[in-house]
Amino acid sequence: MEKEAIEKVTVVGTGIIGSSWTCLFLAHGLDVVATDIREGAETELVDAVDRCWRSLPQSVLATGRRGTLRFSADLEAACEGTSFVQENAIERLDAKIELMRRIDAATAQDVIIASSSSAISVTDMQRDCRHPGRVVLGHPFNPPHLVPLVELCGGVRTEEDALARAEHFYAGLGKVPIRLKREIYGHIANRLQAAIFREAIHLLESGVASVEDIDRAVTEGPGPRWALMGPFLTYRLAGGDKGMKGFWEMFGPMQEMLWGDLGSPLLDAALQTRVTTAVERSFGDSSVHALTKERDIRLHRILAAKSAR
């Protein structure tokens, strides 16, 4: 399925992720019909797409015409004649199952239905579909119009052809698709991110460091390296000429001690309140929009530097 064969994309759910996807699709000349049941969703979407558009790299803007955007509050109308569906609705299993059933019924049976779900299983989502073979996970990393990653996975009834077609489509948009060999709650990137966040909260709760310094420990330390290589390659280099064998020889005992000493904070309401208070005390003077704008500017610069290597 060539990207050029897809002319119309339906975006279901137009919150933060859906609006960012919409911006990316439009930038690649695809016409988008967006749908959402929330009151005021159309106005919010137009504003969000405009904000995202200003942060798009020139390489994307130079790809050609901007697609047209249309909004419909009616799901079935939005799906009519579509070539691809990107679903980004509420993270609730019963709602996903019903939504997928309706999308499946409203689209031609060869149309890929991709979900941006952060954790819900495709096997569960495709349960009530008449044509479950074309339902896939297409989970982006926020914001999708800038961050390349897309996690791909199928359910027990997903066909390999659907995954291959979705992978080809995303790659044509400049995304970097990765495949999960099996379903797991939270996929890959969110699980890695959750592990770091858990330890960050443990360090904060233990009085080791402030919110600001824990964040700086990432952004000024492993963060820049992680933009270039993941944990396995990072540790292979740490082993010197012996690679991973050298790493285990030098750092194996330390890793074992670290793993045994990592925290497991209980994520109850009291802990959430304490963390929220600490974070707002540190960053509450800046609006979410201002921080998002700054993040996107810096992301653009990092990605541009990576592509220039």
C-alpha cells in the first residue's frame, strides 16, 4: 500500500494525540476527516493543528500540498470512503471495543484501522469486529507530528498483511515503525518510560534530590545519549573493546546491586498528591502551552541534528 494510494484519512478522537496526527497527515498532503463527540472539539482541533503546524520541520513542509481538513461529529459519516483510520479515543476497554465495532462496520474491509492506544490489547479491541484482521496497534509517541516512533502490533486475529501495509504507510510519513513480537501491557516505550518515572518518584520521596535536579539528571546526562542510542548499544559501548562481555565483567555486580535497590513506591492518592505538589512548585509558573511550544522547538532541533549526521 503506497502512501500515495491513500488519499483520505479518518482521525477518530481529536485530543492531544489526534490533533498532532491530523497535522502530520495534512502536512503530507492527505485529506483528513476528523471526528470527536466532545463539545467544542472542532474549534479545539483547528487551534491545535495551527499550533502544531508552526513547529513542523521544513523538510516536512516541503513535501507538497497541505491536505484539506473536515470535521464531522458523526463517526459513520467520517468513515465513509476513507482509506485509513487512526483511532485516538478514550483509554477505556468497553469504549474501545464498541468504537472498533462501529468503525469496522462503517469502512471497507480492506481499510486499516490503527489504534493509538497506550496500553489496551488489540486482541481485546478487535473482539466484536466482523473484519478483525485489519485492526492493528499504531501507537505513536507524543507529539506524533514530530517524534518518529510508532509501535506496531497485532492481535490474535490480525493479518500479517495489515501490519505490513500499516508499517509501509507510516514509514512513508517519515515515521520509524517498530514491531512488537507479542502483545504486552503498555507496549515497549511506555514501559521503559514508566520504569524511569517510578525510580524518579522513589528518589524524590526518599529525599535524594529535588524535582528539578532529578529531571536535570536525565536531560543533562543519559538523555542526550539516548537520543542517539538505546540501552543495549549504550552498555555495549560501556564495555569497551569487549562489548557486552566487557560490560558484564566491569559493571555486572553493580547492576545487580542497583536492581535490588531500585524503589517500588505505592502509587496511591497520597503519593500522587505529594508528587503533584512538588512538580507544580517547580514548574507551575510556566503554562502548559508555553512549555509545549518550547519542547517542540527543542525537539525540532534535536531531530534536525540527528538527520544531519
